[in-house]
Amino acid sequence: MRRWVLISPLLLLGTAFAAYAQSGQQPETGVSSAKAEARSSVTESDCTGSPEQIRACGKRWYSDCLADWDAKTHMSKQEYGRVCRRVADERIKFLLQQRGNEDRPKQKSRQGS
């Protein structure tokens, strides 16, 4: 009798864990394989050219981000859109600043003056 009292909680936990660990049908993400391939074909190096190219990439990042929104997320579509806009704008700003720094001639530091 005492063994049963000790073993039954372990069996219950083992059964619950086995049921939880079973793989079920994975939820559909809504991103088609063609769309995913199109995204992967464009690299970050494509977005380091002229300021116009960087801004074009920003528009694409924004539209891709909006397309990834799902009704099951913790944000409304409007909130998600604001986050997408902020992230895309920050990426554009960073790349433009980085490009500006690369275009400037390097200054020699004054040592010993």
C-alpha cells in the first residue's frame, strides 16, 4: 500500500509529461515558402549603397514586418504597425549615419601637441 502512495504521483507526472511532449500539428505561420525565399535572397549588403537604396530597403522592411503580423499576437495591428515603422526608421537612420561616417575623410589625431 505504501509503495502505491509513492509510485502513483510519479506515474501521474510521467503521463502528464508524455502527453505534453507529444508533437501536434504545428500552427501555420502564414508565410509562404516563395515569400520566405524572396526575403532570403535580399541581403543586408544590398542595403548599404546609396541613400535611395537604403530608403527603398526601409520600405521593404516595413512592408515585410506588417505582413508578419498575426491576430494571435499580443499587439493590435495598429500597435504592431507603429513598432514596424519605428524599427524600419531606426535601421534606415543607422545605415545612413554609418554611410556618412564612411564617406568622411578620416582625421589624424593630434598627438604630442
